[in-house]
Amino acid sequence: MSAPTTYATIDMDAPGIPMSRLVKVELRKLVDTRAGFWLVVSMLIIAALITTAMLIWAPDDQLTFASLFAMMNIPTGILLPVLAILLVTSEWSQRTGLVTFTIEPKRSLVVTAKLIVSLIAGVAAVVAALALGAIGNILAGVFHGGAGAWDMTWTGVGHSVLLQMMYLVQGFGFGMLIMSSAAAIVLFFALPTVWSIVASIVPWLRDNIQPWADLGMAQLPFQSGEAVTGDEWLRLAVSAAIWILLPLVLGTWRLLRSEVK
């Protein structure tokens, strides 16, 4: 007598996975790996070391809330894109893509959730920089006899948020385009650096192309905390289209069509 045969069926009317759940999962994946966890810890340690160094060696006129906040954004601006790269390449570098895209076959939803998580991390980094800058400023006022001015414009805060988001999305785009953590991290730092060096050496590139195609140069006016001109906004937009939007579009196209093994 043969055993009864059962067949699994797929309920086509079952609701899909909500975006909120995907975001929660990606938030957990952001820090539950050793690389992600230690990147976050490293940012906090580096920020604490910068604050301590400024309190010990910086002149009193540089111990202000604006200066401390700007210094706090340096380690996050460097390490947050790496965190975004690790997040978006995890399905390929850690071989979890088959599981992820089987549970949620719509890759565009997974990519959207990862991008939302990256932006959340960027906002959290700016909030942390504000908090650490405030603590450092209070300590400066206590130990440096009157140092610790609180003057900082909302324009400066807005520009800091904008730059952090740009760094993050740029790393996110490189991660999707390369789909390898190590290669994406190396190229993320190497390509803009090599381009800046070459453009600075060649006079024609330096005078005509670099101001419009060098993202680092286009971001400089936004680091001052002052209002910027329309031309500076336009140069930032063109540079961002080259170094952020183009890798993001090409990376999305490649990720949505790559074979999952």
C-alpha cells in the first residue's frame, strides 16, 4: 500500500511582506554582523578620541559647538558609506541571497528597504554627532574658562545632513554596482581620489571639467556652514549625478537582473 502523497500549494492571495518588516530585518542585519557591529563601535570610539584631542590641544577659539559638530562628522562621513556597502552586498558576499530573495522575490522591495535603513543610519549619525558635539562643548566651557560658544546655523546642520546622505547613497550605489564588499570599498575610495589627482595635474581638466565632475570639490562650499550660491548647487547636482546617481541606477539595474545562486 503506497503512502499518500501531499502537495504544497502557494496561496497567491496571501498578503506580501510589509515594508516595515523588511526595514526591521535590514536594521538588524546592519549591526548583527561582526563587521557592521565594529564599524559602529569604531565610529563612536573615533568620535570620542577626536573630542578628547580637541579638548586637550585645540585653541580656545576652536572649541565651539559648530567646530566640534563638524569634527564629529568626519569619522561618520568615512565609515557610514562602508556600512552601506556591507549592507547592500551582504546577500552576495555572505551567500544569503537565495534565502532573502526566496522569502521576498521582489528584489526592488529589498533594495528599497536597504536604502531606507541606510538613510536612517545617516540621520542617526548626524544626531549622534550633535549630541557628542554638545557634550564636548559643555566640557570645553567647564575646563577652558569660557570657551564653548553655541552659535551654529540651521544651514550648517542641513548641509551636514545632506552631505552624510550623499556619502551614504554613493556607497550604496557602488555596493550594488560591484556586488563585492572588498572591491566596492576599495573602488569607492580609490576612484574619486585618482580622478581628483589626475584632474588636478592636467590643466584643461582642472579648469573645465573638475569643478563640475569632482564631487569632493563640489561639496567644499557646503562644509562651511554658510549659504551657498546657485552655481555651487548646480555643480553639486552635476557631480552627484556622475558619482551617485549613475552608480545607483546601474547598480539597481544589475542587481535586479543578476542570477541568484
